[in-house]
Amino acid sequence: MLTLSMVVGLNLYMIVIMWNNHLKENKLGYWSHWWRAMKLSGALFIHAFLPDVLTDYASKELSDD
């Protein structure tokens, strides 16, 4: 019988696998990924309130790969 703790454990395991694959595919370490995501989210936050500011920053950053 599958218990709740087993389901939660399997879900966490899958999240860790997907997380590690994402970092490897993008050739980034945890902290460099974190910094890049924070920069992009900050730019998008500003852009949400001021649509004429940082209009293509996120697109250019993501396409530079």
C-alpha cells in the first residue's frame, strides 16, 4: 500500500531530479542560476509597472545563450 509519506518522498525525488537536469542542461551552478533568475524577475517586475522600461531585457538575456 502506498502511504502519504511515500508519495511525498517520490514527488520530492522527482523534483530534485528535474532540478538537477535543468541546471546541467543550462550548464549553470545553483548560485549562478539563482542570480540570473533574480535579475530577470527584477526586470520583469519593473516592466510590469512601467511597460516602456526594460521592454526587451529579458528576451535579450534569454536569447544570449
